[in-house]
Amino acid sequence: MSGAPLSSLSRSDLQDRLRAPDGLRLHIGRFVTGIRSRHAQVADGLATLYADYRLADDDTFCDYAVEVGRGDGLRTFVRPQSVFRFEGMQPFKPLPGDQAFAMLEWGLNWVFTNHAQHYLIIHAAVLERDGQGLILAAPPGSGKSTLCAGLALRGWRLLSDELAMVGLEDGLLLPLPRPVSLKNRSIDIVRGLPGDPVIGPMAHDTAKGTVAHLKPPRSSVEEALSRVQPRWVVLPKFETGSECAVQPMGRARMFMSLVSNAFNYPRLGVTGFQAMGRLVEACDGYTARYGSLDQIVPVLESICSRPA
């Protein structure tokens, strides 16, 4: 069954693997991730959103093994909780049981961000068109995930919704396609877009409001080992009622903006400075303010269609 898609498992087989000591092993980008859980919502989310991901052999080296467990004692039965664990650590406070799948996604973000230190990691959505990469770098609340979803549903290749992972030596973008995180109004906006969006389990009353995830395109999952040359950096900012304004951005501002959105830039020292410098030199930069996807998507597609 190794190498087969997760969708080849029956529901009972999926649950059995999730409950096994080594968990369900999946290829996520170039990493093998082991996932353990007894939460039904985790099984539901994986079956819906990770259906196209390839299973890994039990004897394949596992880069990261995670668990979304339940609370101890009475919490196992009364108002059950979701507890994220990684290598004996519990980095987050428990959450309600109905937020189990969202906790898995947040936990995986934390794992990749804090442990894949052989890359420069920037908080950004990343997509590819015609072999060249678009980096949407912005803090939470800027609308980047909604914009990322809109582009992915229009045929752009999704590399990541959350993490731009830049090779420290070759400067290429490492794909890590996973479900796109959507919040509140964005869920209904994306649900109404063309492209047959598939939305996973809803988590209500989280610290971010209502959260759900968009299934990544199958083609993006299948091309997850093909790295991409970065070409554009855009700093998006959604503002309700705003006119669309896209302006070129100088390299000094681009550098500082990417540094402010980078997770491990200080930790990498000189190596991080050099990698960031190469990234900035390889890209054209823009700021983008807009009030709807209908405004910004055609402008970005026009910019990214221009010859290098």
C-alpha cells in the first residue's frame, strides 16, 4: 500500500493507522510525517483534505512524528480536549475536542517552522506559474490566505499557504503544499469561487474565530518535489471597500519586509543574511492594497505574465 494515495484506505483502515504506535505515515512535500490520533475529526479532515497525499512505508524514516491526543482523566469523556504532542513536548495549551483537526494543522506549522532549520523560513503563501514563484508575504489578517486560495483555484500551483522555505545554498523555493487555512468570512468567499473548492471540517469559537481549510489541488500535491525559482514578492493588504493599488517596491524595503516576516532569520546569522540577499536580488517586489479578489487577481496575473 506504500506509495498509494491516502484515499485508497477504507475508513476503518485509516482509523487503525492513526491509532497504531507509529501512526499514519504520509509524504508531505519532501518530509515524511507520522500522525497519531483517536479524534474522529482528525480522521475526517485527513480523509477529506489529504486524500491525494502518498502513504509511506512503515520502515521509511519519519522526519516528524506528531499526535493529537485527548485530555487526561475525566477530560477523556467529559468535554474532551485536543492535545498536540511532538517528541514528548506539549507546546500548546489543550483546545476543545471539536478543534482537533485545526490543532493538527497549527501543530504541523509549528513543527516545520521550528525544526526545518536547513531553510530560510518566511511567513508567506507561495505559488508558482510557468516555473516561477510568487511569494505573498504578510502578517496574519492581511488576506494572504484568501488570495492564495483564489489563485490556487485558478490553476496556480500551490507550494504553501503558510511557509516560504528558501534553500540556503540554491535559493530555490521548497514546496510544502498543505490545506489552505481560512477564517470567518474567507470561508464563504472561497466556497463560492469557481474551481470546485473542497472545504474540510469547521472549527468554531477558536482564538481566530471560525476556521476551516481548503483542499490543495491534486496537481500541487503530485508536484511537491519540484522546486521553484523565486521571481516575485508581493506584500498584500486586504481592506474592505478599498480601491486596487499595486506599486513597485524597492529592494531595501523588500529585504526589510521579508526579514520582519521571517521566522528563523536571526538564528541563521550570516547564512540567513546571504540567503535573504539572494532572494531579494532574484525578485521583483510590489505592495498591493485591494478590496476584493476580483480586483487583485487579474492585476497579479498580468504582472506575473510579463517577461523576466
